[in-house]
Amino acid sequence: MDILANLLNGTFVFATALIFASLGGVIVERTGVINLGLEGFMVSGAFSAAITTHYAESAGLGGASPWLGLLGAMIFTLIFSGIHALASIKFKANQVISGIVVNLLAASSTFFMVKLLFEGAAETPIIDHVFHKWSIPFLSDIPFLGNAFFTAYPTTFIAYIFVFVVWFVMYKTPLGLRMRAVGEHPGAADTAGVKVNRLRTLSILVGGSVAALGGATVALTANSSFAQNTISGQGFIALAAVIFGKWNPVGAFGAAIFFGFAQALKDQVVIYDWASNIPTEVFYMLPYLLTLLVLLFAVGRSSGPSALGEPYDPGKR
Amino acid sequence: MNNLKRLLRQESVWIPIISIVIGIVIGAIVMLIGGYDPLLAYSSLVQKIFGSVYDVGETLRQIVPLILAGLAVAIAFRGGMFNIGVEGQIVMGSLGALMVGNMIDLPPIIHGIVAIIVGALFGGIWGALVAIFKVKRGLNEVISCIMLNWIALYISHITIKAFMAEAGTSRSQMIHDSASIQIQWLSDLFNGARIHWGFFIVIFILIGYYYYMNRTKWGYELRAVGYNKHAAEYAGMNVSSIAIRTFFISGAIGGLIGTFEVLGVFKYMAIAANTSGTGFDGIAVALLGMNSALGVFLSSTLFGALYYGAQGMSFGADVPPEVIKMVISIIIFFAAAPGAIRMFIKMFKRKSKREEG
Amino acid sequence: MAQPETVLELKGITKRFGEVVANEDISFALKKGEIHALLGENGAGKSTLMNIVFGLYQPTEGSIWVNGQEVLMDTPNRAIDLGIGMVHQHFKLVQPFTVTENIILGMEPKSGLRTDLKSASSKIRQLSEQYGLNVDPSAKIENISVGMQQRVEILKTLYRGADIVILDEPTAVLTPQEITELLAIMKRLASEGKSIIIITHKLKEIMEVADTCTIIRRGRVIDSVVVKDSSPRELAEKMVGREVRFKTDKSAADPKQPILSVKDLKVRGDNGQMAVDGLSFQVRAGEIVGVAGVDGNGQAELIEALTGMRRVEEGEIDLDGVNVVNKTPRVVGQSGMSHIPQDRHKHGLVLDFTVPENAILQTYYKPELTKGGLMDHNAAVSLAEKYVKSFDIRIPGLDVPVRAMSGGNQQKLIIAREIDRRPKVLIAAQPTRGLDVGAIEFVHKELIAERNNGKGVLLVSFELEEIMNVADRIIVLFNGQIVGETYPDQTNDQELGLMMAGRRQGGDSN
């Protein structure tokens, strides 16, 4: 039972970053804009969270530092989401390529800044005030469930709240109705008086900041610093979670948990004797292989919002 | 002269040029902000490229994989598809070439040829998988490419560790000398720059790409599918098999990148935590080169030179080479969003008008 | 009696798109409670004008007056605020949304943070009853009929408080029954004080419902007439600018042996339902069979199944002795089927290809054009030159993308290519859609010429007039089934209209 509880606990640790990033993906893609820049938003989020926290604790802010780090990640990443919005909305560039530009630019500029700020170092200084796991009083004392679900990083609990909020906004409020309409039929939304491109821009900015929290989570929990390999591919896994979850925040949440589970499995399995004969790379490969297999055989054809990837040009109504 | 003027008036010519200029200028501004000397940086970059015969040879060596990566992306682009999986195809090509080069004994020349063919085949099959997933299961190629990139990386690690591990290092054993495609006398001529037969094969592939696109039946079908899939279907073309064929060719070109690197440059394969990134560079090359053979050649020459020269920049002016990656991403941004350039020009024209009047 | 007030007036509206003048010095007045028809051919500039009224385009010159005040109509929101609503030809409805969600989009009522769907749907239900629209607020758009969707669009304008409702080609997608209902709804709206502009090129509807008719040709107002003092012939002549022949000249058909036989054909639509549900018919050599019916009754699926572009579930298709069921489009073509597709931009042409590249689209793989995998550019060019010459195709040059050609010339290129394949059967789907009068006549002549050459021609059209003029025999499609078969000289619009609405030939409904 302990093993299973540990496995589940580990699942949520890995899943948290993916939950944030895939929610960011859902917010953007639901309005009809492809978001291949998730990886870049996460890199930017991890970088800025580490930097903000580092300077905050240097300034003696102590325990508040990582919280400022989260805020810093959301604000700093507006630069990159702004670039994506500018290219794909204002200049109607290919949204896939715009996303790739964001990824390249986020990676190169953050490493450049790390070198600039820390005299050529390849990584930021280790942060002391990272997040520590919270144990929810009483609930965490419940056998099995306590360890599995109620002992986690604060970011994990924040992620749950975000899932609810995004779901609520998307399906229960006028704003969500407009966002979904813009993703399905921008022409209809436009003639109904919805500012299509303004709403898309807003979604890209908000989605980018939410995805940045995913990167921040990695830097402020598992890694305690930011380096070139802090974010390596999680953004793309999150994108797969968006598709796997059929562009629904709750679905993306489920998919993120699934991928988190595959990651956690890797760490849990290597402890055992029987696993020692299997090359560790097999377990590294597992999340990607499972993702591919799931998308190939379990999800079926899912096409997402009808207007996904099409720039909206009011002149061609 | 008039021809030149007409040429320069075409958007497909001046947009890439202006993008490059903007990229370099913004790079300089970034360096200034960072407290570096951009003039020194760029001049040491140029010096590095042309510094010696060796450097020229090594710059060329850097360009070869970029040409191939650009063509691999471009051919898929022309067919209306997006090959973001060149990374994985490179890995599979390397692995195929390495296995033949290391695990099999064959006479010289034949050994190299067989290794090249197997490397291309490995990459081609890996690429074809993407198209098969797309046409059979409706899986978006961007997602499957990304997954296949990582899977390829770990397959290569597992295979190398199982069969060709070089104890105490994080790389494979060397290939046999018989499988090397390095051209020794040319390398000697370039003071030891790693020059190999791939240089010449690439030229053939460039010309072949042009002919394939513009003169062959398969190229015609590919373009028809890329422009209008529905019309291609109506015209009796088998869109699915064209997609698979195209991704196979694209993957095979990608596979050749890894093949040449293993057989002609490094002679082994490293166990690296990440893929090389050359495949992503290919997207930039194809985009800036507008998917044409000449354009790909020119843009990969530029990027190859920038990459190689970046080493000189960090050596001569202490500038981190990431600046060059930023310059390249800015170039792609503007090449992909010509609207941004048009806006720039409009602002510029208005300003100069105001100043005149 | 007091003159009813003018609610909307356009003064000297001119709209240019670059060099092209879409509207020139148009003036127009709409009175309260009036149904005002805007008549003109495709491309005459009606839709542009209404997009200006609705704030989607800005006029180059001229002014717009609403209720006696000059207004700047810069956005659709402004138009909505001024009480103008528009029902577009292509509905602006979000398919997976409910009726309520579509109607409130953009001006959602709230309770707290939430969208207040409850009060919205009761308001919609009330409006629906007031105007006799009979709309279910909780239904999803993707599950309701086209006619119902149109009523949702009308309701959308009313919900937003529109006093002026613009209907853009509202009857194009409706069955004759639905048209009758729509015309009744329009009269009811007018009697409640709403003013209506209906854009159309169908004279019958104007005569039935409109009070006034303004005729537009080539972007200019030709005349504004009181409908009850006019006649269809007068309106038609003003629309096209010369005397119109209502009949196409043709000799009597001389049909020979059956050349295309379809038996018990069943084909599924995109939604998985049977779109073609047990069709049987024959086309004989030397006759034109017209397939009449309202769009969406299985025509597209039938054509795609016949030409190998869609899977056949059951049944037989015999093309001059060859079974072509579930063969690829290429094999079907090689067996003697040519196809002028309904959507020439989607299927018929690769718009970014040049004229020669499009000329060889169906035959590029043949030995005269490709040898050993290499294409013969010169052969393609001479083929293109042949088409251009013999069909009088006007082009800026052979090397430009066909995107730069007019619709009529694009269609000529397709027809040249398809006829040159020397088919046994020619399928023509909506071959004159969006073409001007001259081009329409040309297309009809070519179809008749093919028939005279002993080919079997299957003409699918949503325009009854075209079917009546060109076809030798008519079959009527409803819900994927044939509900009637007749001859142009033995029937009339009324009878065909009833069949198109699902009334089986000879009486009993459905």
C-alpha cells in the first residue's frame, strides 16, 4: 500500500507542472490559436521564478520569496506570450512557427541572461526558500489517502484550484461562452459583437502566464534552480495532454495526471530488483511511448476547436 | 541591372534579406544592453569563419547538415505537412549507420555505401511512421513527431549500451575504418577540417530536390496535395500514399544528417541527454529559404556560418553563443510574419516623408 | 393617411476595393413596416451594400441615415445598437452551442458571475411565440434543420432589439415549404412594425412578399419600383440589362442505351447517417438527366459516391458495363466518367497552379504527359493553349496562377478539361453557380452539345429554372431518396416544388 501511495504522491508531483501547462494550452487553443510555445512559456516561467525567488531571498524576504517567484513567472512570461500574440494575431503568421520561435527565443534568451547575471554560470544559484510539501491537517493523517493525496506541494493544491476556475470560466460564464465561440466560429462571434482578435490576444497572454506557473513549479519544487535541462520536453507533453484531454480543462487535468503517473512509475520501479535488468532508458521512454500509444489507440480522432490554427481576418467574413 | 531591380522588388527576395538585417541589428542591441561590444563580436564571428583554411572547411561541415535538415522540412512543407520530427530521424539515421559501421564487416567503400543506405532507410522509416499515424489514425503530426523524437533518442541509448558501449565513456564504440566516408586528402588540404563524401552527396540532393519538385510526376502530385488536398483527391491522387512517400523521403534526408555525422565527422555516436537541435534549425532554414532549393542552400549557408562563427564570438568578445540563437529566432520571427516588416517599412517611409517635407 | 416614416436611408454610397468599384453612388430608402427587396445578379454588389449598412465595411463615399439622423456605421455593434440586424447567407451560428447560447452570445445576461441561461431562454421562448417562430431554446444547432437555424438567426436579431432586419439570400437553402413559412414570418414581422430588406435574385419571392424592389446592376441602382405595379419580366430585364430568354434553345433528345445505371445505392454522410438511401436510376447515352432538390438532400454524397470520392455502403453503379462501386476516382475516371465539381475552388482547381498545371490535373500521369516519372512541360503548355483557344478562356497569361482568373474563366477551364477526357458520362454539379449570364449560357450550350454527341449527362442543380431549361428528364431527390421522376414539358415549378419538399409523386405526402 505504501508503494502505491508513494506512486500516487509522485504522480501529483510530476503532474502539477503538466496541469498548469496544459491548462495554459487549453485556454489558448480553445479560442482557436495553436499553442506550440508551451515549452517556451515553461522555460520562461522556470527561469523567471528562479531569478525572482533568488533575488527576493537575497533581499531578505524569506518564505515569501517563492510566492513572489510565481508572480514573477506570470509577469515575465508576458514577453513571450506577447510575441506569440503579435505574430499569430496581429501579423497572422503561421501559428505553429510562431510557437517554435517562442520556444527558440525563450531558450536562448534565458540562458543568455543566466550567463549575463551570474558571470557565465550555466545555472542559477541554488534557491534556499523553495516550496515544501504541505500536509493538510487531519486529512493527511488518514492512512494511504493522506500520503497519496493530502501531502503535496502548495503548487499542487493551487493547480487543483486552477482546474476548477478554468472549467468554471470556460463553461459557466459569458467570457467562456465567447472564448469557445471564437474558437469554433470566429465569424459568428464577430457579428455578435465579440472582439475576436482582442479576446484571442487576451487568451494567449493569460494562457502563457498559466503555463509559466508550470515551469515555475519545476524550478521551485523539484529543481531548486534553473538550468538548461530544467525544462526538457514537458511543454510538448502538456500539449499532448491538451489533445488527449480533448481541449477540456478537466480532460487535460486527467491527461496530465496520466503522464505524471508514467513519470512517477519510472522513479518507483527502478528501486526493485526485477527492474535492474531492464535498461533505465526504457523507463525514461515510457511516458512518450505511452502518450503515443494512448493517442493512437485510446483517444481516436479528435479534432479540437473548428477554427484552430486559422487567423481571423474580418475582411473575409 | 534591370533584372536585378525586378528581382529585388519581389517580396520573396527582400523579406528574408530584411529579416536577416533586423535579426543582426537586434542581436547587436542585445549585446549592447548586456555590456558587450557588438562590433567586436561580429568581427570576431567573421574572423572565425574565414580565419583559416581549417575554419572554412569546418564552416562548410556545419552547413551540410543544415542543408539536409532544411530540405527535409521543406519537402514536407510543400506537401502541406509539418515535419518537426527531423530530430528523431537524425538519431535513427545515426543509429543505422553506426550499427552497420560498427557491427558488420564489409570491404571499404562498399561498407560506407551500405551504411549510408541503411542510415537513410532508418530515418525514412521513422519519418514514414509519422505519416502512417496521420493517415491511418488521424494523429496530428506535430504531436507524433515530438513523441517519436524522444523515443528515438532512448532507443539509441538502449541499443548503444547493449551492443556498442565504450566502457567508461558516454558514447558508442568507433565505426570501423572501412565504413568511414571522410576524404582524407581533402581534409589534409583543409588542415584537418572534417570533410567527407557527404559534401558532394548534398549537392546532388539539392539539385535532385529541385528536379523532383518541378519536373517529376511525384513532385507535381506533392505540390497538388500541398496546395489543395481536396483537388488532389478529385484528380485521382492517392493522398495518403503521397503523404507517406513524402514523409519517407523527408525522413531519409533527415537520416542522412545523422549518417554523415557518424560516418564522416565523429565516427561514433554520443549518448546525449537531448537531441541535437539540427532538426529545429531545419525549420528555420526552410522557412527563410521559402522551401526552394536555392533558398535552402543560401539560408543554411548563413545559419551554418553564424553557428560556427559564434564560437569565435565567445572566444574573441566573450559573448555567449546563445546570442546567435536569439538572432536566428528573430530572423525566423520576421520571415514568418512579413506583416511586421511591412509595418516597419510603412513607419519608416512615413517618417522619412515627414523629414523631407 | 400619414406617410410612413423612413427608417433607413443611404445617400450616394460608393465602395471601392482597390481598383474595383463594388457600389457606385447608391441611394436607397427603407420605410417603417416595409418589406423592401434588393434585386440583382450574383456579383451585382447587393451583399457589399448590406455589409456597409451592417457596419462590416466602410463606404468610400456617401452617408447612412437612421431614423433621420446621419450615423457613422463603423462596427456591427454600432449597427446593432441602432436597431439593425442581419441574417447572413451563411449562418453565423456556432454548431456545438445551443440555440440560447447562440442568441445571447455577445450580450449575455448574468446572475452573479454565471451566465444566466434560464432568464435568457425564457425571453427567447417568449419572442419566439410572439412572432410565431416555434424555436426550441435548448436544442443544439447541429441537431436542427436549416430552416430552423435560419429562424434562430432571425430571433438573434430580434433579441438584440432590431427594428430593421436584413435577410441575405434567405431562401437559397430552403425547401419550398420552408420558403412559404419564411415569407409568412416576414409578413408577420412587417405587420408588427419591423422593416425588412431581403436580398435575392429570385423574382417569385419578390412578387409574393415585397412592397418595394430596388434593382442593382454592376454596382449601380437601376430602378426602384412598387412591386404590385410591376411584373417578373420587367424586373428580370432590369436585373440583367436586356431582354431575357427564359428558355435555352435545344433540339429534342434522342436517348440511346443506358450508359450509367445506379441500383439501390446507399451512402453515408459525414455524420454517419444514410445520406443516399436506396437510389436507383439510369442515365442513357444522349440525354441530360437533371437531379432536382434542395441542397443537403444527398446530392453531394451521391456525386461523391459516383465519382469514387466517397465509400458506397450498398448497391451497384454500372458505367457502360463496368462496375465502379468503391473504385478510386482515377479508375472511375478512366472508365469514362468526367466530373464538373460543385465547388470549383475546393475540388476543381488547384488555385496556386498555373493554367497548364491545372489543365493536366486529371491526366498528368498519362504517357503523353509523363515519361519515366518526368513530366513534359511543353505538352502541358500546348494542351493548355488548346483549351484556351477552343473555349475562349480569357487569362492574363499561361504562367499565372488560376487564382487570378474570373470565376467564369475558371469554370471554362474545368469544362474544357473534363470534356477533353472524352467521357461516356459527364456529371455536372451546380455548373453555373456564381457565374454571370453570358457564362451560364455558355455552360448550358456545352452540356447540350455533349448530350448531342451521345454522352450521358447528369446535371445536379439547386436552381429549378436551370433544371427545367436544360434537362431532358428530371428526377427529384429528397432525404436521399428519389421522390419523383418527370419531364420538363410535363411538369411545372409547383409540382416540382412539392416533390422537393418530400411529397411523393402522385399524391401522398412523405
